[in-house]
Amino acid sequence: MTIGSLLHGGFRLIRERPGAMLIWTLIQLAVAIASSFGAMWILQGSVDAMLGGESQETVQLNAALQYLLLGMAGLVVSTILYAAVQRAVLRPDEGGPGWLKLGMDEVRLFLVFLLCLLIFLVSLLVVGLFLGAILARAGPGAAVIGIYVVGGIAGALFGTKVSLIFPLTLKRGAFAIGEGTSLTRGHFWTLLGTYLIIFLILLILGIVNVAVTQPEYLSAVFQYGFGSEEVQQASLLETQKLISGTIDAPVIIGWLLTAIEGAIGCALWGGAAATAVQQLTADEPGLSETFS
């Protein structure tokens, strides 16, 4: 198993399954549109509540709960897509439109997602409290930057360690948490290198998206930095556009580019992880051949 072979597994899906990629892109497009309208509804509701005399704490709490529900809905759709991508690699004979299904495979993957997310957030909270107390001596700015850096590194390491749980659970048709974690032994850095390359590819696509749809915001980031007043002003303009419900050409183009990026991301992440499981369990009897 090499970085090249894992990347090939993801790119092969994009190249050889155009019909499935179209279906996955259309679903991602629906998610992007729904997310935009959901954000519009939440922001407009928050503004109306503030104008109606609601306290800031109540408005923020309600908005946070609504964003949480929106995020959970997005996680459900992502789970279904992720299962479809990995099914295309591990169970190509099942076929179907985009290898999409809604059954126990998706339920198991969703529960594994929630478990991993909960473990990571709790661990990050504990580490953040400890690290924040130490870095606070260097000032609040250094503490925030340090926590973000540590959180990013921890997320990459943790995500790599648990990444094979999902395709192995799909392959087994049963939870494979311990076995999936153990499967990364001896291959951790190969997996991490693969995921890092995929991350950089998607980062470039994301920058292109912002450059096309929000050039003022991207220009402010490059010129003044993320925390600058200019960036905050550009971000405020985008928020005001959402609150007003403005649907213009940049918004529509943004939906399309986000959908394409999302479908490519699913194919690369899911395809690489499923290919890893396929190669590491190739000596097991009854394993389906790779998609042909």
C-alpha cells in the first residue's frame, strides 16, 4: 500500500464513475442550497428576535441550537454519500444509482461518526483547557493561535487513526471500531500523507471558489490577515447578503463550485480509505474485486 495507490483509488472513482459523480454532485448542490437558505432563515430569525426585544444570550442560544440541527442534517447526508462512495469500491456489484442506499450500513456509519466526534471534542476540550492555561502567560492572542494549531494537528492525527473504521464497518456489515483502529498500524504515515495531499487539493479548490465568488474577502485575507478589520468588514458584507436573502450570480456559482468540490472530496477521502481497507484485507476470502 502506497500513497500513490490510495490516491489512485479516489481519482479512479472520479474518472471511471461519471454517472455516480454526477449524482453525488447534485446531492451536494442540494445540500449547498439548503445550507444557504437555512443560514438565511437562522440569521433573519435572530435579527427579528433582537428587534423584538429578546436578550442577546437567548438569541445566541437559539441560533446555536438551530445551527446544530442544520449541521446534524448535513452529517446525515454526508454519511449517506460517504457510504455510497466506499460501497462503490468495496461492493461494486451492488450497483444502483450512485451506489446510494439507506439502511443499516448508513446507520452504523452515522453512529461511528458521532462516537468519533464526541471522543475528539471531549479530548480537545481537556487538552485545550490545559494548554490554554499554559499559553495564557504569553497573551490571549498566542493562546488562541496555539489552541488552533494543536487542534488542527490533533484532528489530523485522530482522523487518520480512525479513518479505516468506516470502510471496514461497511465491509464487515458490523461495527469494527477496534479492528479498524488496529488496521492503521504500520501504515499510519502512508495514510496521513495521502490525506494531507487530498486536503491540499481541496484547499486549492476552496480558494478558487472564494476567489471567484468572494474576491474582496480573499483579497482582504491575503493583504491584511484573517483577524484584520478589513476581513471582518468583508465577512459582514456576506452576512448582510445572507440576511437580506440576496441570490445573485456569485451565490449561484458558489453553490455549483461547492457542490463540485464536495463530490470530489467525498470521492477522494472515501475512495482512498476504502482502497486502503481493500488492500489491507485483500488476503481475506470473499472480498469483492475492485470496481472495474
